[in-house]
Amino acid sequence: MRPNFYSGTGLDRADRLRGDEAWLAERLADPASRFAPVWRLHSLFDTAPDALGPEAAPRAVFLAAPEVLDLRAVCGETVFLGLDAQDRAHFALDISAIEAPDRLPALVGRGHFADLRNLGPLLPRDEGAILASARGMLYWHERHRFCGVCGQLTDSHAGGFQRRCSDPACATPHFPRTDPAVIMLVHDGGEHCVLGRQKIWPPGMHSTLAGFVEPGESLEETVAREVEEEVGLTVDRVTYQSSQPWPFPSSLMLGFRAQARHGSLKINQDEIEAAAWYDRASLRASPENERFRLPRKDSIARRLIEDWLAED
């Protein structure tokens, strides 16, 4: 099974080395190491989104250790992401403290910062996954600077995969978190599935149902609860399909199919704006315009729908 977008970095995460401060220092200074700069949750690309042509193939821009020496002195967190097949270390580098990064000597002419969601579907899969990992880790650091137990400042440890309370009397360790969410294609076991939309989505976009896992719930229970809450259907069978890291900002999307009897829908407009049953033929002919379109191509929602449509 092919991986979903933003998974499959191709990196050895090398957690066995994260606590080796001397090794990390060597790799931070190694000219072969690669750094993915992140500026206010935007990544660096060789092409600006508004300059893309019809055959565009943007690439992620990675900096070398000598290029980021001055940046590291004035910037935020550096997180070790892993080792590639050439044994090159990859790091995420937070440069959000800089007001105008494109004016810095190290970055002039190197590219343009943009939201990964704008270019992710056009990138090689491994580059998109590395940038997603960098974005997700730095987002976590940005929001966990204080201890949730005592309120004191926290410090980064283990190559950026742990923050620890700076108060010796507390010293509570904190680890990167990701929020589990189920996303499911509801179908009737035949030729119809349910798609809905939220008001904040782009015009015409319809997608699968989804929701966050609550404490004390199994994934299957969450699927059944969300489907009943949003469209009033009772789920008969739940089948796991695949998962996707979705660092926008910090979710793990767990994809399912949920079979339910074809019947009238009871739309909970506190949850979604609209929903309806659609047949395969009409979805295969989707106009992909502001009247009706499927979800974005880098989403697991699109993958769930396309896999269902590809079946006889």
C-alpha cells in the first residue's frame, strides 16, 4: 500500500542517538547535515506558490550547517529529525524570531517561505514528509514552553524530542503530542457514500466525516459516535484503512470505512453545514469547481474516496 502524503520521510529517526549531546553537537556542525528552516510555520521552497506554472515541480530547500551558523545564534529550537540513507543528519530549525528572513544573507536568493499545504501535493513524497515533521515538532515546542504541572519554563532535551521542567523540584518531562482523529468514508455497502461540508471550507468542497477521539473511547467507538452525531446514521461495521500525520497543526488522522444502512440523514448543523448520499458515477464525474469538488489531493480524505471509487 502506498503511503499517504506527509508520511514516509525515509529517515532513520535514530532515537538511540537523541540523548548523545556530543554526537548531536558534531552533527550540528557537520557540513553534510541538512536543515529545514521553518518561519512562523512556513517552510522554504525554491518556488513561490504564485510563480508556479502548469508543469511546476517545486522542491524543498534545505540549508547546510555553514549556512545556518549565524541563524542558530539568533533563532529558536533546533530539532533532530533523523538520518537519511547517506547518513546525513536532518534538523528542523525555527527562525520565527526573524522579522524578514528573506533579507538575511544566508537566505537571500535561496527561495520563498510558504505554507506546506499550498505546495505539499507537488513535492516529492519524502521532502513533503520531512517538512511536515519539522513543522509539527516546532509547533509543539512553540506551545510547550511552560511546564503544565508547575508553570515554570521548560528546556529542550533529547534532540528536541523532550521538554523538561527547569525547576529541579519538579523536573517533569514532556513529550511531543499528536491528537488522534478518526476520518471515515461512510458507505452503504453498495454504490453510495456520504460526503459533507463545513462552512469554513473552500467553495464547493465536500469531504468525508471526521472527529477527534475522546478520552476513554476506542477508535471504533469514535467512528460510530461521530457518524451518529453528524448525520444520524447507525454504523454496522468499521474497517481500518490507513493513517496520515497531519501537522496542521498536530493531528494523526486514522482512516476508516464505516458501513451504514442507506437512509435519510439528520444533519447536525452545529457540526457540519450539509451532507448527502452520493453515487460512484456522479463522484467519478466530479466537476472539481466551486459548485462541487472533492477534498485536497494531499489529504487522507481524498485517498479514502479515491480508493472507494476505484473499486468495481
